[in-house]
Amino acid sequence: MTDVCVLGSFMKDLVASAERRPLPGETLHGTGFAEHLGGKGVNQAIAAARMGARTAIVGTIGEDRYGEEFLELLRSNGVDTSWVVRHPSLGTGVGLPLVLPDGGNSIIIVSRANAAITAVEVEAAREVLTGSKVLSVQLELPVEASHAALRLASTAGVTTILTPAPVGPIDPALAKYVDVLVPNEVEAAALTGLDCDDESQVPVIARKLAEDWDLRACVVTLGSRGAFVLDRDGGVEERVAAHQVDTVDTVGAGDAFCGSLAASLADGAGLVDAVRLANAAGALSTTVNGAAASAPSQAAALALLDGASSVT
């Protein structure tokens, strides 16, 4: 049985570093360039696998060099790629992150083959979607595909996690199949119109999201400020503290968090304990450049969580 199934995107990240963001119409000299394999789906799948979960991914790539690189990376990390479809004419998706000196980033994505996945491909993956313990979905794919996957999994009793990124209006028909919503502070603010910078508003935001969507749980990730957990089933509201690490690149940190969260829930952890471990994994991922490559091992995340003085 698969522990974690991820429906998600494949994005070849072409990363530029610069001292600041360019102004409109401005050409700006960058300070660095790198290529990484990423996309929220790939990042989360690798994060879950490195946390010890038997993991599979469902998605679409191109018949190109980038697609081959993804298959090699996923398989080398133990991720089952049996349900990955190769598109004959569209290239594999690309992401264009800009990373600033403090590790902050902004990203443009071009979906390409990711946009070709439909409910037909999702239905073809019914076996793994309904046979997993946890399904993790993001919004980089067409809503039709996300909706179909969440419906199939939820109806089969699979725990479903949704990362609402890129953020936008959420179809109520999709929301009813979500068990755990995991927005970051920007996404949570956009979905509610409330300000996550105001600490007193964070519990209010989580409650509003859970009530508006009738969710079992909502986890708001707050970057360097940790995370807030609302577990309606367990009657728990709890703030999870951040970890102090030497941040170099925040690209993929949210995905490391969500993949680790999915793995921990599949392993039977309660939501708060799962968030604590995911929070450590997300923090560690910021100490390494890249997205998929930055996901830590379960041992490293546990060591940080336990307060070890040296974590690798």
C-alpha cells in the first residue's frame, strides 16, 4: 500500500539571484544562476519519501530532457512514477524563481505539460489515489484534475491535504473534499482578507478558513514565525514555534513542510505532532539551495526537533 500519493506539478527551476527585484522596465545584473528540479508536486513527493513514506506521484511531463531528469530524480529517491504521463508535444513545466540575499523569493511558473492533465488521467490513476493513506494536492494543475483527485480519494476515506498555491478563489465543490488546508501566511491573507502579520489574527484566520470550508483542520505556515494548527476534530488550537537556522534559500520550504506533514500523518501521527516534525523539515530545507534537493531526511528533521546541536 502507498503511504502518500501526490498529485502535482513538475517544474524545472531556472533560478536567478539578485540584490533586489528589478523595477518595471529595468534590466538588472544578477549575482548568480542555478538550475534545479522542482514544482510543488515533485518537491512534496521527494520530501515525503525522504521522511520514510512509500510515495507515488501523479502528473504530466514532456517528452524532453527535463522530463527524463525528473524521472531519474524521483526514482532515485524511491518515488513511484508509474502514474506519470509523458505528453508528446508540450514541454515539461518551468519555474523562474528570483532569490534575494535574505533568502526570500518570488516565482513565475509556466505550466506547459502540467496544464494538459485532465480528469481522464486522474481516473486512470484511481488505484493509487484511492489506495493511499494520504493524498497531497496543490493548485499548480488544472482545477478539473485537482477536483477529480480529491473527490476520488476523499470518497475512499483517504486523508486529503490541499496547499492553496498559487492562491486564488477556491471552488466550494473542491473544498468539501479537503481534510487539511495548509496555506502560508500570504495565501491565508488572500483567502480571508485578514492580516497574518498581526499575531492576534492568526487564530482568527485559521478558524475562518476552517468554518468557511467546513474543514477538519487548518495549518497556517508562518515562515520564520513557525506555524499555527487548528484541529477541529481534536478541539486543539496550538502555535508551533519556529527553529533558528542559517537560511540561504526559502524556495521549496513550504513543500518540504507539506510533504513531511503528509508522511507523518500517513505514519499515524496526530496533527500537532505531524506539524512539529514538518516544521523542522521546512526549516532545514531553507539551509540548502534548491527545491527538491533541499528536503531533509527524517533523521535530520528528528534531530533538529529533539534539539541536537548538529544536524546534517
